[in-house]
Amino acid sequence: MLDYILVSLSDLLDSFKENEIEEKIKSSFSCRREKDLESFLHEKAILYERSSLGRTFLFLDKVKLLEGVFSVIGFFTTAQTSYDISVLSKKRKRKVLGSAVPGRDSLKSFPAFLIGQIGRNDLYTSEGLNGKTMLNECFLQLKQVSKIIGGEHVILECREYMFKNFYEAQGFQKFVEEPTPEGLLTLYNRIKFNELHILKGQSQP
């Protein structure tokens, strides 16, 4: 596991010039497998940050940073959202929302945390930074929000192979079986944030 530092894009923008951060990100992060992921970080992440539509966090290579080199290992972006549950049967609502939600059967939508983007640089492998660590760091950020406003539902969209190869083992389930017109599955998970802890040594201050 590589030593990394998790930094918020907001903090970087408060400390450095925007064009400087933008150039460093563009020159140090690539993801040919998911060009939409690369495009978001290169072209939209700062805009989302400035408009408070989402919050992006970067995993920086600690060793290279100490040498004066800015290298993004991976990143994730979180936001608040709600999802349409009006299409679900009462039985399905109980499964998705749980049994303790007031007025559950009559609800048409439900608030959730959104993981809008999460991915790793092509120059790094899962041996250096694995998906479970990235996801856990994401949950730890959401935990801080949950302490203030509540909430335990997390949703994201991914392709079928990512669900089978990774997200299913992390406790995510399909919201509905049918993918979106873009071929993406909507997944949900209920996270007990008060019970969440990261393994010692995975995160750096």
C-alpha cells in the first residue's frame, strides 16, 4: 500500500491559484478505461467545487509530494441527492429503506448521499491503492456529514462488471434491475456510519 495524503479540492483552491491546481490535476491524472471519469476531474471538478454541487477529494502520492511532485493516485466526489422510490412496491420499499422510516409506504423520494465519481489513475494499481480503501475513505467523509444532518443511504452508478467485480462485495445492491439508457446500474447501500472505522495505517494525516 502506497503512502497517500487525502486532501480536499476546496483546501487546495483556498491555498493555490485555480489555474495552477487545474494544470497539476490535468498533467498528473489519466484514466483511459473510463474517459468520463478523467473528463470530470479535468474539466468539471473545480466548477462543481466552486458552485457547491459536490465535494472532491484527491489521494496524493505522499512520497512524490515530499519530492515536490504533485501526483494524483485517485479521487472521489460526493454530493447530496434524492432518489425516486415511487416505482417500488411496499415490500421493496421496506427492503431498501428499512423498517424504521416514518411514512415509508407513502414516500415518493428519499434523501441519500451520492458518490458521483470514484476512480484511480492508470499509472497506479490496486496494490498501491485498492478500491476498498478508497471507498472507506469516502465513507469516512460522509460520516462527518451524517453526524450533523443524519442519513445512511449511499447511492452510485456503475457498469455491470464493476458491480460484479467490486461493489457487490462491498454491500451494494441494485436499486432496480434495469440499467439506465447509458448502460449504468443504480446501486444503493445503507451504511452504519457510527460503526465505521478505517483500518489503521491506510490513511495519512
